Amino acid sequence: MCLAIPVKIEEIIDAETAIADIGGVRKEINVALITDLSVGDYVIMHVGYALNKIDPEEAEKTLALFAELDELSQQQAIEASQ
């Protein structure tokens, strides 16, 4: 199974490289497949490659769902250890 996640572009280094915010971690990613990229854009990233731009609202919704899943997972781990 493959998972592509939304990430926010924080800095553009050159035509092929940018810095993205991935859950609070800044990481260099390849953006060679994206045209007209700007700081603040959201892209779908898979294994370090930006595949396409996405709507900021949809990106925020998806990231909120990931955060909710993480919180539920942590709660279940705490309950299981008791």
C-alpha cells in the first residue's frame, strides 16, 4: 500500500527542490513535476516527490483527519497499557 500525504511548501530552493512542512518537520523534497509552485502551496507528496498541487482547504481537512487518527491511536495505546 502506498500513501501520499499533503505537505505545505515552506521554501523554494530551485526548480527541482523545495522545503516542505511535513507534520512540523521541515524536509527537502523534489518538486520537478510541479509547475508554478509558490511558497504556501500544498502538494501531495509520495516518497519525497511532490506529485501535484492540491486545494488548501482539502489539504487542511486531510491533515486534521491524520491528527485525529494519531490522537485516537495514542488513546488506544494508553488504554491497552492499563
